Amino acid sequence: MKFHYVYILQSESNSGRFYIGYTDDLQSRLKSHNRKKCKHTSKYIPWKIKTAVAFTDEEKAMDFEKYLKTASGRAFTMKRL
């Protein structure tokens, strides 16, 4: 069974910085962020995984990632995760 992950990273150098993303390979994606392969996260390395949610349905994972990036989703994240 293949999983699709929606993840929230937290910067270890600036604990107030978070990044929300989607991937099929969580550990590889974290390494990519920490190797400055993503311009959006390169300034705040190193990163750690704060939360990850696994989905078996890719569309639902992508919809959840999109939701977390909205104002309502950010409020949900800060309150519950």
C-alpha cells in the first residue's frame, strides 16, 4: 500500500517558522529541505518533522495540504497540532 503524506516542518533555527508540504517519501523530502534543495525553506535549516499525516488517497492528501495553507487551515494547525 502506498502512502501520501502531508507534513508540517518546524525550523530548528527559528522555532516560529513552519512549512507545510506534500510528498510520497517523507524521509527523502526532509533531507531535501535540509540540503537547501527547496528555495522556500533554505533560509531556516535545519528542519524537523512536527507533524505528518498519511493518506492512502492521493487526492485527499492534496486537498488536505491545500486546506492547511488557507487562513482557516493555519488556525487549525496552530490550535491542534
